[in-house]
Amino acid sequence: MTKLSLSILLILGSLIPLSGTCQVSTDTICYTVKELQKIAETLVKGQECDTLLKVAALQLANRDSVIGIQDQKIKNLESESSVKQSLLSVKEQKIQTLNLQLDQTKNKLVWTQVKWGFTTAALIAALGYSLLH
């Protein structure tokens, strides 16, 4: 596209000297071949800059999309971490409750053994007393 517009401008510029002298009026402007070449080069550079700007805008949009996706991943991981932390807290509370119940059960076992010991001793003493008398 840029080569085509450059070629058209060069062809038009080369026809001007063939047509004779250029008549300057309010609606026409005459250019020399060098001026037309400079205009064509400027046009090509402008189109190139426009294309580069579009590419840069697409790259920026892509980066914004990637940043958005990464932000969402971070939020998901933070949510997952929060849920796991909550589960861990619940399990720690459960462990504390079970440890407390275990300690209470151990205390009951000790007192039960002590009571059985006293009961056994009392029965032996009663049996011994009844055998002696």
C-alpha cells in the first residue's frame, strides 16, 4: 500500500514537467519532483508510525488482559488460602476439644480405678472380718 502511494506520487510528479509550466490558482498547487518525493516519504513514514501505534495498542491491550488474568489468579489463590486457613483453624479447635475430652476421660479412668481399689479393699476387709468372726 505504501509503495503504491509512493509510486502514484512519483508518477504524478514526473508528469508536471511534461505538461509545461504550472499555472498557480486558488484551487491547485504545483510541486517539484523533490517536493513530491519528500511528501511521499513523509506519507510512508506516517503510515508506518500509524501501524506501529496500532501494534503497540494491541500489545498494551494484551498486557492489560494478562494483568487482569493474573490478578484473578491471585484473588483465587487468596480465596483458596483463606478457605484452607479456616479449615486449619476448625481442625485445631477440634484437636483442642478432643485433647480436653481425652484428659477428662483419663481423669475419670483414674478415679474409677481408685474407686475400684477402695471397693476391692473394702470387700476384702469385709470378707476377712466375716471369716475371722
